[in-house]
Amino acid sequence: MKTWSMSELISPMVQQIPPSGIRKFFSMAEGNKDIISLGVGEPDFVTPERVRAACVRALELGRTSYTPNAGLLELREEIASYLYNGFQVKYEPANEIIVTVGGSEAIDLALRALIAPGDEIVVHVPNYIAYSPIAQLNGGKVVQVETYAKDHFKLTAEALKAALTSCSKVLIINYPNNPTGGIMTYEDWLPILKVVEEHNLIVISDEIYAELTYDEKHVSFASLPGMKERTLLISGFSKAFAMTGWRIGYACGNHELIAAMLKIHQYTVMCAPIIGQVAAIESLRNGLEDKDMMIESYAQRRRMFVKGLREIGLPCHEPRGAFYAFPSIAHTGLDSDAFAQKLLMDAGVAAVPGHVFGLGGEGFIRCSYASSVPRLTEALDRIDRCLRASGLSG
């Protein structure tokens, strides 16, 4: 009988993709109560009580069925109203919005619907780690455009132009940015808009942190002149609404692209969970004050944590969005993976090495400040002691 191994049967493309660098450090910290985890981008708030109560009522009424593939119409109507009032972009609930299983499914659906063999997918980096693997799994070629701390990690038109070829099809943007906390203003976007038009690009704009800006209001790329039709806006309820486990996201855009995504969604997922959709409706109708309270808390933690990082010798640009700090560890002489390992083993603090976020991430670590002030204060103390003991203080 011929010998064989399961690894021989697994797709080579899947085998080539590394496991999540974020989850690696989260898994190492999981179950150890002595470790302070700054690794995973998850709010430390529980979903507000009024939202949980609405779901309990729905369950008691027997709301446990499938929903329409695109999601409950009343939720799509609430999303459309929320985006129009908050970000000045208008969508038709019936055919320009699809409710997905988190923002991640929306990204996957978009890339599946758009990519043909040989297409180039342009991604500014450092950036969320899932974009490149999903693009590769769907047959796309990923082109990275590096951004820099000296520019506050903003994407520039010059860098974008230099990366484009005749095969460039999709630009993925993520502002407010994970992992850097960078944002783009209206003025920052205008040169990018011109490049997008000149090269006929489709834009996937991941705006999951849209509500989490601290100095100025988020500007949706879809709200720019002429950009709605060529932009797919992706967002969800995980971050600003403290609903990570409910897995409700959404995508808004051109009705033909949404229809193509819906076709894939019908065959793979069918619909997002009804209870999560009920929770999302309640959040939009009655939970905006809860959202604003949580955002104010993140703003206070941001000021405290970034100040603390600088005081212990870790230079850190000012994050103006999301809930991450991205301090430089270049002066220590350690690469980001070795530094993160040292923090975990010697200080009991889990952070994510910057290299997992693509070009330009090496020399940094990502720290989430979506944790309580006492935990953040203790983490800073532990990092400080570790640096001093190792002779790595700045």
C-alpha cells in the first residue's frame, strides 16, 4: 500500500500562508492570568446591557430563524441612516448593503467577487494582517506600499503611483489604521482620489475603526467627490460597539458588486446570525450614547498610555484613531519578534511584533490600549522594569 501524508493533500497555496502573527502571541498568553495581553484588538467593555436585553427578548419571542441573505431589511435601513448622518455617504438599503459575518467576511467576499488571475491588489502597510492572505487565496498578487512614522503612516499619492502597473485593479485602504492608529484627512485623500481615477482602481475601504478618532472626525473615502461608485465601504459593530463575538459586519457599494458578493455569500454562509442582527439594530437605535462613552474612555487611555511609553523610552507617534499604539523598539537592537518574545517571557506582557503587519512594521510593536487603566499602568511598569533590567532603556 502506498504511504501518504495529509500534508500532501492540502492546497499548496494554503500551506504557503503563515498562521496569524497576532493569534500566535494571543494563544501564548491565553489561560495565564499573570500575563497582561495588549495583543488582540478587542474592547474590554461588555456589550451594553440594553443590547443584551433586546436579544434576550428576541430569543423569548422565538426569533431563531434564517434572515434574508443580505440581512434584515430593518438593519440595512438603520445602517444606511447611520452612515448618511455620521459620514455623509448615502446607500440604498435594498440593493447597496449586505450584512456579513463580521467585517472579515465582507473583505473575503469583496476580493472573491473582484479578483481574476493576474490582478494586482495594492495594500498600504503596515496594515491589518488578513488582507494579503485573503487576496492570495483568491489568486491575486499583493503589492505593498510602505508608509512611515515620519508621515504619521499616511498613504501618499507618490508612493501609490510608484507601485501601480497595468495589472493594478484593487486598492485596499484602512483608516483609521490597524496597527498604527494613523488617519487620513480630507486634504490627505484628495491626491489619492486623483490617482484612483487616473488608474481606474476599485477601492476597498475598511472603516471598522471609523468611530474611533480623537482629534478630528473620520472622513470616509466613499464620501469624496466621485468615489462612491468605485468604493466598497466595509465596517461593522465589533470595535466601537463592543460586539466582537456577535460577528456582524457589513459592506456598502455599487449594486452590481454587492449582488456579486451576495451570490457568494448565499452559497457559503447564507446569512449572518439573526440574534447578532437584532443586537446591531438595537445598538444603532438606542446604543449610540453607550458607544460615545466607550470612545471617550479610549481617548483617556490613549493619552495615558502613549505618554507612558514615551516616558519609559519607547518613542511613539501620536495615534489619532483606532485603539493601538505602535511604539518604535529600533533603538534596542532587537527585531520585533525577539522584543515581543522578551516582553512575554520576562515581563508577562503580550504585544504583537510589528513585522507581521507587512513592510515598515519591523522595528515596532503593536500594543492595544483597549484595556483598563490599572492593567495598562501595570503593563507600562512591567515593560519599564524589563527594559531597565536588560539594559534596553532609551
